[in-house]
Amino acid sequence: MEIGKIEILLDKRWELKDLSVMTREYVQLYSFFYVVSRVAEGQYVDLDFSTYPWGGGYSVINFFQKSYGLTHKDHRLQVSKIQYASPGFIELSGVIGVAADVATLVTTMCGSALAINKTYDSIVGSYHKRKLGSIKIQEAESKLTKDDIEFIGKSVKLLSRDFKLNPKQIEAFKKISSQNELVQLKMLLALYRRAEPIVEQQESGKAKL
């Protein structure tokens, strides 16, 4: 994996909370795509997040924390330089390909914000109506209806398409979820929520990946 310089451009007026949002969400997105890239390369072959209950927010937090823990210490993001001006920048050291995956997701969401937001809102509305958020994975087989299963599969395909995940990423995604589409859907919804604050900063001109 190629280590190099990653630059996030800054502009306009920043509050301290803006910097907190950018760094917290960016690290989680980076960790996610790092794990996906390693699995796509044939690493972490026994990694299986379907063992989590996924019946609430705790599993999501554990998922991103585990992803960070699986990021090799030499591949974790390191701050090289920060300059706050108009314009300014944050210069990081990290895996170039992984940073490019994060930038692709954010740029894609910025470019099709209305369409993606509409898709996300529609999926989340039905997701909550079906009470899928509270169904634990280990109980899903007995609780999901045929219509639920069809909805989950369709939603995973729609979000994967809208996020422009490539075939290797999708295949890695299936592996770390043990082919469980409900787990995949929960991961994709969590991915959207982590990306959205950075998308808002990029759309407002405060940041550019």
C-alpha cells in the first residue's frame, strides 16, 4: 500500500467543532475503506462482522472502532501540517488509495446530493417502519418477511450504486458481512451518516478532499 501526502483544503470561517467533525468522520471513513481494500487484496480472510448483533448503535460504533484497530499502525493517518488561513489546508500522511476511496464517496454524494438524499430518506423511512433497526442479526431469519428480504436486497444494491462502490469493494463488503444483506444495509446506512457531515462541509466550500 502506497503511503503519501493527503491534502484536505480548508476555506471560509471554521469553528472548533467543524474541525472535530471533519477529523472524526474522516478517520472512520478512512478506516472502513482501509479494511475493505485489505479484504479485497486477500487479507483478513476470517473477518466477519455478521457476528455482531446489529440491533442498535453499539454494533455500529464497534464496527468502526474495530476497523480502526485493524488499520496497521504504519497506515493510520498522521498529521503532517495544518495551516488555517483563507485558503488553508490539513496535510496528512496515509494510504493514498484509501484516501482516494473516501474522496470518491464524498465527491459522488456532493455531485448527486438530491438524488442520493432522496434514496437514503426513502430507505430509512421504510427501514424504521419495518423495525429493522431493532432486529438482531441472529434473530433475523425468523423475523424477516419475504417482503423485508426483498426490500433489504434492493436497498443494498441502490446504495452501493449511488456510492459508486466498485466490484472489488462490493465483493469485499459481502465477505466481511458473511453475505448477510441486512448487515450490509446497516453498514451502508452508517457509512452515509459518517460521510454526510463532510459532504455538507464540502458543499459549503469549507473543505475539499
